[in-house]
Amino acid sequence: MIKKFEDITVINNRELYDKVSAYGDALIDEATANGSLEEQDADNEYTREIGRVGIMCADYESAYMTFKCLRFKSPLVVGIEKELANRALKQREAAEMLNVKESTFSQVIRGRRPVSMQMAKRLYKVFNIDPKLILEYA
């Protein structure tokens, strides 16, 4: 293993960050290829160097970069969408069947509006949505 960036302890610009990050990725690839990462708690020159480089990159990211949070659909919404797909229903048709406004149902599907108790009951009765999903994620 050829060590790079041994003389730095802090990354303070994007150009250096990109170089150090690429070096870290290359280290991981090399260590994976030669088996240095096979043990879960391995302590060797690769794991120590990857850790050193990773900490510098993480510190730079925390100080200078902003990331969008990943958003995941609730399992309840996934269940509703699956049921609509199985029945070949559009949101408008589903909203009518649930006796709610299309905009209200759309907001629920997008995660911008909570499921009311009344809608939870209708989801169960009309679409047979699993009550456990409704209770846990409504």
C-alpha cells in the first residue's frame, strides 16, 4: 500500500477533498481485493488508513457540505399504492371510494398529511389495508 496525504490532518478546500476522497475509495477497493477487509474487526494498515482518511473527509463534509435527506415512503403509503395498482385505480377513483377529496388523498400519499382515524377505518374497510400498517404508520 502506498500512503498518500500523510502530511495533512485537515481538508480545507473542495479540490483536496475530492483527491482525498478518491484516494479513500481506491484504498477500499485495494483492501477488498487483497482480503484486508474480510474480518469484521480487522486492524491492519488498510483499516487504519481508511479510518484516518474517512475522518478527514467526514469533517470536511460536516463543515462545508450540505446534503439532502433521503426520504422514504411509509410502509402504509406503499401498501395503499400497491392496492391501487392491483385494482388499477387512479388516485381520483380511490379518493371517491374513500369519500375524501382528491387533494386530501394526494397529500396522504405524498406524506404531507397524516391519516385520520376516519380515513384509517375507510382504508381498512374499502381497500382491506392491513390494520397493523394503519396503526403503526397512520
